[in-house]
Amino acid sequence: MAGQQVLVSDTVGAGDSYMAGLIYGLLAPGAEGRGVTSLESLGPTASKAAAIAVRGPGVAAHGRGN
């Protein structure tokens, strides 16, 4: 599966966002009716979530100077 191509600003939270995308796909309304039998089928959603997360500054950037 190919990932999303984005300009990366910060990778903080990329893995968490990917996992959130997987979990969303498993729990989303209608997931049972889709017959999700493979985590691979949820990859595009998870990849998109991670791609969005890395485009801006991560958590560490927001806590600086406090």
C-alpha cells in the first residue's frame, strides 16, 4: 500500500494518528456490514490520518516556552 505524499513538518503523533485511523475504520458506522476482515483494507484511511498529522507542528512545539 502506498502512503500519502505530503510535505512533512513534524512526525510527532504520526503513529498515534495512524492507529486512530485504523480504530475509526473498525468502529465506524457500517463497519460490520462492510465485512472488514483485514487491517490492510483500513490502511488508506489510517495513512490519510497520519498524513494530516505530520503536515503541522507536533505536540512538542505547542508546549515550548511554558
